[in-house]
Amino acid sequence: MTLSTEVQQCSECSDVPSRELMSLWAGRAFSTVAHRDAQVTIRIVDQKEGAELNQRFRQGRGATNVLSFSYADDPHAQGSLLGDIVICAPVAKQEAVTQNKGVDAHWAHLVVHGILHLCGYRHEQEQEAEVMERLEGQILSGLGFPAPY
């Protein structure tokens, strides 16, 4: 299956992987679990926008690493729109340092995680989390990265 990816760079943060890498990671995750063609937008933001989106849509405080907005249940979504993924660059960068992970490895994990959410995977229940984490590990391993958990 083919995933068309638009990457919007709206952050001033350095150490952001290339659009090509993010598209590759998203496409690999999508082709592992999906059975149709789709379109996704990956938006890279700074902390202010990340915090605003987290507050508005999840009632969370502060910026979080990744948010996924699925169009699966949106009656106004047109065609093959899968959804949007928002990654907060400063949070991703800090987490990579704190978790002692390579920057690309952590970003790949966030992209894969976001795509899996758009494809219906969840991790609120323990059994769901096990399935999602196993898939993330398989996809990331196929991309040459260590399992994130």
C-alpha cells in the first residue's frame, strides 16, 4: 500500500530528521498494517504549538512528544486522508537525550507510533499495549533501529 506523506516543518529546533526519512519511516509502518492507499501529514512543531494542541484536544498540560489526529470517523474527511501526526521537536530532542537514544531512532519511533495510532492501534489496555509495542519493535527493527521498549 502507498502512503503519501506531507511533512510540515514549523519548528526552529535543530536535529530534526529529513522529510525523506520521516516519509520512509511512516511508509514502512503504514505498509506493515494497512491495506489501502492513504495520505498523512506530519507536522513538526515547537513547544508553544505542541502545548496548545495537547490542551485543546487532550486536555493535557504542556507539550507532549507526539499527537495523532485520525480522520477515520470524520464524515467530512475526503478521499484517502488518514490523519495528521504532530511531533513536538524540543520534546523529542530532550527525550532522546534523557532516554539515551539516538535522535533518529527516537524520531523514527515517534513517527511509527503515530502511524499505528492513525491505523487504529491503541495502548490504553495492557493487551493492546503489548500488540502495539510488538509491532513498533518489528517495524523499527526492519528500519535498522533497536526496539524502543
